[in-house]
Amino acid sequence: MTSAKDPANLELPDDVEALKAIVSQVVAEKEAAITSRDATIAALQEQVQLLLARRFAASSERVADGQLGLFNEAEELAADTAPETEEDEEEAVAVAGHSRRRRGKRAPIPEHLPRIEMLHELPEAERVCPHDGAVLEAFGEESSEQLDVVPAKVQVLRHRRVKYRCPCCEGRLLTAPMPAQPLPKSQASPGLLAFVATSKYVDGLPLYRLSKQFERIGVTLPRQTLARWMVQSGDVVVPLINLLRERLLEGGYIHCDETTVQVLDEPGKAPQSKSYMWVQTAGTGESPSVLFAYDPTRSGEVPRRLLEGFQGYLQTDAYAGYNRAVGELGLIAVLCMAHARRHFVDALKALGMNPNKLPAKPPDKARRLLTALGYIRTLYTIERRIRGRPPDERYAVRQAESAPVLERFHRWAMETRPKVAPKTGLGKALAYLLEHWDGLTRYLDDGRLEIDNNRVENALRPFVTGRKGWLFSATIEGATASARLYSLVESAKANDLEPYAYLRHVLTWLPRAESVNDIDALLPWNVNRESLIL
């Protein structure tokens, strides 16, 4: 069946001008169809290239710095901003010249480690001078140190509770009390529980492998027993987790993100379905904390519940699930410039280009992408220079330097977007950038804010790495316990504490806490560091 618009079916008028109009219309329709087809093919080709890059290429998002200053926009922009620090310039020269990295200095062995002296003497036969036969005299020594490792030593803590009675009437019998234990009537000491938790949640070691390790040294600890201990330990630390959350919500700045976790035995869900681990970190460095929370869904109700009572800045990616918390709690949304940058890097990969190894003369189709990345690189250069400075100084520098860069970046994006097919990688990157512009530039408003959400993503990375080893949680109770224990070890790391030593300290003293002040003393930024030395 032929189309009504098929030229063969048209009743052609006798008027020549009318015939020309019909021909022009048909040609325009065909050209529009060809243009649409070509745009669809180009978009599909970019998607294929991006999928190939994600599957086979390196996952790094770093872009070769030498190509970001090739275009007029980037050169003019660089002239309008403050120069980079000397350290940054030297690094750029090193990258451009492909100079070889110098080998770093050997780190000194920590002084607190025990030393075992090993004296090496010459054999007596060699302590004689071959020239005159005199006996050689010692006049000094040379010393060097090596690190040595002794495999894990398992020991037994035998608790002997002395019993007392009255020698006269024998009516008064007393037994010395046992110090409060994290798991009463269990064979597991605080040190053993801390070791198992650190092995799984810091080192990513599945419990069945840990069970095999214990078996090699003659101790039988089934995986089920270790898993039960972790669930029970998660219950023990609830008071400390609650206090950590209170302190987190008292601050005015929180980062938030989420990732998937598989829970096998979950009511109403198939074992293969996805659940979620939500992560929050304190935005300021005064009391660094990281809090994980398990939930079976990714709905907007979860961050709304987790952030109940919080007021201030919430920095996230652009996931719409956070909108409910922002709207109902009156929060100020801050978005992540790293996510915007990722769209432009993906667009480069979609063109079949390796961002780490760009050609000396990139093709024209990459020029706009490199221009956008040049603007973003300039913003990050400013951030590197002011990192660690007081908030008021950061605010002043951003208003003086970053704000003009962002103004020019926005103008360029607005002018470029109509010239780009919306389905291409660049079109999608520009759409994301402009749609979320207010949130992406919110960091200008307060010197405490960061340009991106990398703080929480870095806190989430150990969980993602560990998930590759232990794969899933068997039960909801196990996932909840994992969230609590991950919260403690990551908060310890955020405060430069050794995770095992901190967990052992917490599991030793938290059962003995009698007041909120006792629990407050166990917060990672309040704990006595001298008591954590192994």
C-alpha cells in the first residue's frame, strides 16, 4: 500500500509554481528524514563506542592536560584567572614533557614497633690482621632495620574470678564480677571481634576465607559463627551509631550517596533483586564521620527519613530521589561538578578517543568537548590552590576567580547547545550541565562547600571494593550490621585512627558505658589516641 504523500499518488497541478512548491516540500521532507537518520546513526555509534570503552578501556576519567589549552576559549580563560602554584606548573611541565618520575624515598619504619636486636660478629678466625697477626679490635658498628611479620597469634584469655566468703558464719559469699563483655557468655573477646570485623569491612575478606585462615592455625570457627558474631556486634554498637548520627545532623553540611547491595533472604523480594546502602558524610572536617544505612529501596522516603531533623546544605548527585528530602525539610541542594565533568569525558570516549592519550591535533568533533573540560579544569585548579584554607578565604577567592569562569562557561554552553544534536554525547553533557546549573554552582555561596561530592564517594569506595569479595548479605540483619560496622571503620579512617585498634577499644569499653558522656568519649574524634596504640 502506497502512502498518500507518495509523489506517484499526488494529483499534480498545472501551475508551474505550485509544482515547484510540491517538489520543494518533498525534498525538504526527504532531507529532514535523512538528517534525522544520520543523527540517530551517529548517536548509536557514540553509544557503541562508549560501551566498548567502559567494557575494555581503562576506567580513568583523567584527561591529558596538554590538550586542554589548545583552543582560544581556554587560553583566554587562563589569562583571566590567577596563575597556578609553582607545584602545579612543575607538574604540568612534567606531564607535557613526559618526564620520568623519580623514585620516592623509603618511608621510615614506625618507632612504636618493637625492636629485636640481632648482633652479627666476625668468626674468631677472621679477627686477625693478615699483615702482622694482631687481633682486630671492635671500634663501632653499622646498623640497618628490616620489617618482620609474625603470623597472627591466637591466645586464650582465661578469666579467673576470685570467690570470697566470711570465715566466721560462711553466710556471706561473693565472687569478683566479670567486666562487661560485648557478647556475654561468648568465646569471642573484643580483640577477636575487632579482628573479624576489620578483616571483612576493611580488608574485604569473606568470612569463609577467614574461617579457613583460623583452621590453618588450629582453631575451628565456622563461617556461621563468625557471621552471627558480626550481627551481634552490630547490635552492640547501636548507641554509638545513634550518637554519631546526632552529631552528623547537628552540622550544617552533609554529603550523601547510595549504591546497591544484594540481600538473599529479604521478605517479598527475589534473591537476585537489588537493595541499597546509603552513605552520609559530614561536610566539614571538624568532626569527620561516615554513616552507612541499609534499606531495601531507593525511594525518596529513605533520604527523607535519614535526614530528619537536619537543616543546611545537602550535596548529592542529581538523582531525583533526594528532591523530596530537599523540598520537605527545606534543605539547600548542592550538586557535584565531577558528575558534570564525567558526561564530557564519556562523550570523548564515545568518539573513540582515549582521554589519557589524546592526539597532538584532536579532530574537530572533539574541540568543543575539550573546551568544556578546559573550563572545568580551571575551576579545579582554583580549588586545589585554596584547599585547606579557612572558609572566608575560600569564599573570597571563588567570588573573585571562580565566578567569572563559571559565567563564561555558562555563556559558552548556552551558545553551543543549539548547535549540537541533543542525542549526541556532547548534547547530553550540555543538557545535564545547563539543567542542573544552579546546583552545580551552589558551592560559590559558602566557603565550607566543596565543588564536588567526592568526599562521600571516596567513603563509599571501600564498601564497593569489599562487595566484590563477599558478594552479598544473607539476611537483613547481616546487611544492617554491615552498615553499622562500616560506619565505625570508615569514621575511624576519616579521623586517622587505625580501624582495628579503634574497634577493639569501642567493643571493650562500650559495654561498660553508663552514661551518654561515656559513649561520647568513644566518638572517633574524642577517643584517647594513646589508648589505641597496638
